[in-house]
Amino acid sequence: MSGKNRTTPKRKIEELIKKGWGQGEGLTYHPWLEIQGVPSKGVRTREKGWKTGRVHHVMSRIELMYLYLLEWSRIVFDIREQYPLLPQERTWEIAEELGIEHPKDPYSHENIVMTTDFMLTINRGNGRELCARTVKPVVNLGKRELEKFRIEQRYYQEQGIDWELVTDQVLPLTLSRNIDSLHDDYYLEKHGGLDQKTLDIVAPRILKAYQDSSLSLSNEALKLDKDFGFEVGTCLFITKHLLARKIWLTDMGKEINYNHRIRLELGQQSYRSVG
């Protein structure tokens, strides 16, 4: 988000660009900001991203919740967080044109490299395009923050890139929390004792057992672990894994409580598409 970078003198900026910071796509992208370089608030995804295969660096809880929505979306193909607005001189010029003070480092008082929370590659059905998204809680939208966002907006208008401010008031937080509960189980290798062949065999039987059971999902999963001779927690992992992969479907708009019965059905994806 604008104004969150630490001081980056011109020589340091050139060094970071040469190292590839703020460049690349997918797995090769390197965010301009990393949480170890930003005091206090940053968080990382615990596991590699679903779409990029790398760990993401986000600077607030609301950014993390938005990231989960991006991971779930079928139209998002790439996610680049902490994306720099370069060359830096252009944001200086825009700030001057708008009569706004450019964001500065709070310690050195030097102009910083502004960043946008997310640069996305999406496809709405007419080919791939870029769009930029800045995420902020409504409670933090003071005059100064809105001034910074005007610089971002103008910068992206000049490049023909769609930019929007996203607030917590428009985020489907229940969906985000549900994705959060599944996120770490997306990759099959997360469970060392389970392979694709075993999953292909047991998954249909587990789904049928859930659909026929009067028990809560967690209790039925424990029973199935015992029936299959699995380590405790394996069938719950399989459940989350297949929901994350959209092999199994449930109403993600309602809070998922694994201590209750959950309505599950088979999606259009095949088990063999799980990797």
C-alpha cells in the first residue's frame, strides 16, 4: 500500500531493480517489499500460494483476507503483491501536479518508492489484462491516505491499467475465513503419508460416508481414519484438500464448522486433476 516502504535512496533503488525486485511473474516475481523490511505489521502466507507457487508477503490482515479471495477466484491468473510504481520520478511529478506531498520515509524524510498492494493478471473472458488493487480498512481512510491513493490512481490511468480501492466493507469475509481454513492443505505433499493413488481410491468412499453419516464431519473423519488405518487427521486433511481444489463443493458463503455436519458434493473436476 502507498507509503509503507522504508527509505530507498536512488542508488539502492537501482540495485534492487538490478536484482529483480518488483519484477517477474508467477513463481519468479519478487515483491518490492518483504515483511522483514517493514516494521511490525507484515505477515506472510504460511504456505506457498495456490496460483504462484511461492510465499506471499502482505502487510496487514485485510490484505491477507483479500489474497485468499484472489486465490479462490477463477478469473485471477497471477498475483503480484507490493508492486512498485516505477520510475519513482513519475510519482514525484504526479504528486506535484496534484499539489499533494509525496509519501516520505518517516525517519529520513526522503521520498519513497510507492507500492500497490496487488497487481493482478485476470481474464474476464476477453483475454488477459492487468488490474491494480489497493486494500484498506474504511476506518483508516483519512485525508492523507486518500491523497496518496490519488497519486496511485493517476499513475495507473496513464498506463491504461484499471485501479480500484478495496475496503473491508465490500469483502466477503466469511468466504475469506473459509478459504483461510483450507489454504495450507491445498498441496497434497503437505501430508507426507498420502499419495495420489491412495487419494484416488479413498476419496469417493469418504465423500459417500460423509453424505450418509449423521455424525459431525470431524467425528466421521476420525471414524474413517480408524477404518482406513490412517494417521489421525488424514481424512480431515483430504476433505480440506479436495475443497481447496474445488474437487468437492460446499456452500463457501456460509461459515464452515467441521464440528457440524457439512453438505458436500462432487464438483466437475476429477480426482485425477488433483496434483
